[in-house]
Amino acid sequence: MTRPIARDEIALPALLRAAREAYSAAVREGLADAGFNDVPKNGSYVMAAIGGTSAPLATIIRGLGASKQAAGQLVDTLVLRGYLERMVDESDRRRLTVALSARGRAAAAIVRKAAQSVDAKLLRRAGPQAVEHTRSVLFVLIGIANEGKPA
């Protein structure tokens, strides 16, 4: 008979991966319930980032950690499925920009609502101090990940 694994024996990367599933499951369920069954993997991340930040698409794509080819395919798929629109950049007519379509705005709103729902559960169960401490630790990990990378 095997003994249960103690909390401190589980590697942090495994905990982070498993914890992310709370958000992933809530987002998938919310999108499916609203009829957005065709959002590709990482599509919800891209839509939420475009809708919720002023970050350039290149920065958002870098956050995925995907190759340029994979990121391009993801954006193409989101455009083809009606979540994103490509437009000519008014300041530089040689460039294209992307923005959320009406369908993309609706899907991004569902993604935000799902994440907020998980955030609220986390806050109720762990408390504000624990959540703030977790956020601080995650920012330290992000800093470690970005060491030596160009700004």
C-alpha cells in the first residue's frame, strides 16, 4: 500500500500546472455553454489579452511561448473563425493589425468572467493575504523566467 504524497513533496512546476487547470476548465466550460466550441488551444488567452490589455500582439504571442509559425497559425485560425479581424494600420499602411471582432469580444468577456469566478472562489477559500502572497511569488517566478531575455 502506498502512502499519500505530502504537500511539500510535490514539485512546484507540477503544482502550477495542476492549479492552472482550475482556470482552463472554467474557461472551456464557459465558452462551450455560450456556443463557442471552436476556440483553438491558447485562443482564449490571445482574445483575453487583446481585449484586456494594450499590449502589442507580438508581446501577447511571446507570452504564449509558441513559435512564430504556431502563433501565426493561431491568429489565422482566430481570424477564420471570426474571433479576430485583420485591419490595415492607419499609422503605417504597410502593416496589419488585429482586433477582436464582435464575436471575439463576446468570447473574451466569457473568458474574463470565468477567470473572475475562479478568482472569487480562490479568495473565499484561501483569503486575501494568501492570494496576495501567491501573486507576489508568481511575479518573482516571472522575473526569474525573464532573466537574461531582451526587454
